[in-house]
Amino acid sequence: MVCFRLILQVQARWAGRCRSDGRGAHNLKISTKGRYGLTIMMELAAKFGEGPLSLKSIAERNQLSEHYLEQLVAPLRNAGMVKSIRGAYGGYVLSKEPESVTAGDIIRILEGPISPVDFTEEDDPAKRDLWLRIRDSIASVLDSTTLADLIAFKDESEIDSYMFYI
């Protein structure tokens, strides 16, 4: 399974979700809510049109807690990103085609607004501009990456790792 990671290191706060490294620096990170939520959505996108997929199968395939995935799928369902199918062969399906759902949609639902700092606290115009550009860059990458892009991703390093002997 392709693991999608977006980690930027900045000395800033991100809506109170930054973790200190012990030296005063903070890491701007997408939490497990965003990462595992993206995993759920990628799994559903990979099986789009094939019927419902259970959270149990997603949890087993990715070695994640089924209980935690249940907590994450609720806001995705409430936002209309997934539909639940009841019954013995039930589970979840995407509500939209994988080409129309972006990583930004998912991250915003699960993490909230994308912002490295609270701009209202910044008096220095140069730093405020920096934080705005960082926010806009992150948003641009997330909003231009669809589920279809993520499930079609091929790691170039894996392709180049084959050795041929003559």
C-alpha cells in the first residue's frame, strides 16, 4: 500500500497539533487521523465499483486498529465522502469517483483547516507572508492530488531497483 506522507519541519504551531522534539523545534505533521483516513479512502478507491469493503479487511490489510478506523470513517460519512452498506456483505463505498476526491478534501475533514500558524498572532509582515506561502503550498499539493493519483502511484525507486546481468 502506498503510504502518503506530508511532513514539514517548521518552528511554528499548527492548530495546537505540533509535537516538540525537545529542542524547542516543532514538527508540522499530519496526524494518524489524516494518514489513516487517507488509507481508508485509498483502499475504497482501489475497489471503486466492486462493491462495499469492510473496515475489518482494511484494518487487517494495513495492520491498523479496526476500532480506530470506525472513529475515522464517521466524519467521512457525515461529510458525504463515503456511504455505508448494511448487511452480511456490507461495508463502505466511495460516494464519488476517485478522480473527484482530493487528499485536501480528506485531510480537511479529519484534521481541520490547513495552516502552519495562527496568522492573527503574527505582527511581522515578512513572517506572515512566509506562513501564508507555506499554507498555500501545502494546500496546493493536497488539492491537486486525487485518490486516483494516489492509487495509480508507482514508486520510481522500486522500478529502478532491478539488476540485470549479462
